[in-house]
Amino acid sequence: MVERGALRHHCHAASLRARVTCSAQRDKKSRGWWLGKRLFSSPEMKKGNLPWTSLTREELDSNERPQWVPQWVPDSPPEWLESSLKQLERASKVAAALTLALGTAAVLRVLVFNPSCVPSGSMVPTLLPGDCVFVEIGTYRFLRRPARGDIVVFRPPSSFNSATMREEGDLDEGSPLDSAMTDAPGAQYVKRVVAVGGDTVQVERGVVLVNGRPRSEEARGIRSAKYSVPQLRVPDGTLFVLGDNRNRSADSHVWGFLPEDRVVGRSWLRWKPLSRIGVLK
């Protein structure tokens, strides 16, 4: 009795497994038939011109399926697949263009151009308050050091602060720029290089003397200074900078020499306002 019961149980379990397996295989056949029909469909196949395309799914799934091997290969992919590939190709081109544009902009921003706006009138008449300029960075990094006559943008040295600017009239006390543009981290300023390391500089009777020779500044519309500076020798690695608006500028005649490592770049092009766009001299 025990052996017959065990045998009956074994046969019943084997029968269940066979049914599940056959059912799974049939499902796979059905899915495979639909996928093949979808991928290899074509106008000829849809018209039923090929004998094996006229078979129904039931006939294909039956045990009486004829033995055939398809000998025809579609000339082109289905329309839906071709359209999807074209959309994917267009999306890839757009993504590549955007990546290239962003990468180029980042390189230009870091190595070449740095837009900056002038907050005060210390560089009048060359630059007016509100003028915006492009700061060219690469020259001082890779080609040469700052030279006399360059208009430089720099981070202020430790001796430079808003109190000094107010004292010299470069900034009005209580103005919005007083708190926003002076002691703020990352604040930058613009002045003109008058003398470089190794030069001697002096301001006598309003005339700026560099190495004993007066600077020609009338062509730029720069007025004479109303202050005097005794003869000084500019240390190596530093600059003596002045604002073109000599009598309303907190510059080297107030807070001393500017270390070259504080220079960000050279201001060379005014781009705003558009009515005054042009190269700075």
C-alpha cells in the first residue's frame, strides 16, 4: 500500500510539472510569434503574399505546424523602428551640441573672458558708473605680466576697505554699493597701471612722473591730480595703479602698492551700454 501511494503521488507531481512547463512554453511561443510578426512585418507580408504569413497564431502554435523556413528578408526596417531611430539620432545630436556649447562657455569663462561691471566713477572718463566690460584673463596667465597703461581688474589688497574709499570720495557713504561692492568677499575693482616693479613714480603739482618722465594723459581726458606723492620705487612683483578720475579714486596713492597676484585680468572691451561699446585704451 505504501509503495502504490508513493508511486501515485510521484506520477501526480510529474503530471503537474509537465502541465506548467507546457503552459510556459506555449506562452513563450505566443510572445515569440507576436514579436516576430512585429519586427519583420512589411507591406508584402501584410498583404499575405508570402504563404507562411497567412498562418494564424493558432496554426503556428499547433502541433500540426508545417515545416517551413522563411527565405525572405525585409529590405528595410519597420516604419515605427525607423522613426524611433531617427528621433534618437536627433536627440543625440542636440545633446552633443549642448555639451560642446557648455564646455566652450566654461573654458572661455575660466581662461578668457570674465564679465564685470564698474560700480563707481573712479575711472571716469574712460569708464562710467554702470559700464560693463569683458576682463581678459589669459594674457597675464600665459603671455606676459601687466604693463604700464593696462586697465586691470583686481581683488583689493588687505589695506583696501570701504572706509578708505569713502574717505577719498570713491564711494558715497550709505549708498547701496557701500555694503554690496566693497568689503564683500570676491569684490573686484578696476584701475590703470601707472608704474610696474622697478619703476620710480612721483606725483608733483598734479603731474604723474614715471622714471622722471611725465605721463601723457591729456589725450585720454584725464585731469591733473590735486595731490602729491613723493618719489617712490615700486617693489618687484607689485604695481602702482591710479584711477583715471585722479581726484575721486581710492588707489595706490592711498593704500599703497598692488601685488601682482591680486590682479584678475585686463579690462579691454566695454560691451555695455551698447551705445558706447568698444575697445578700451
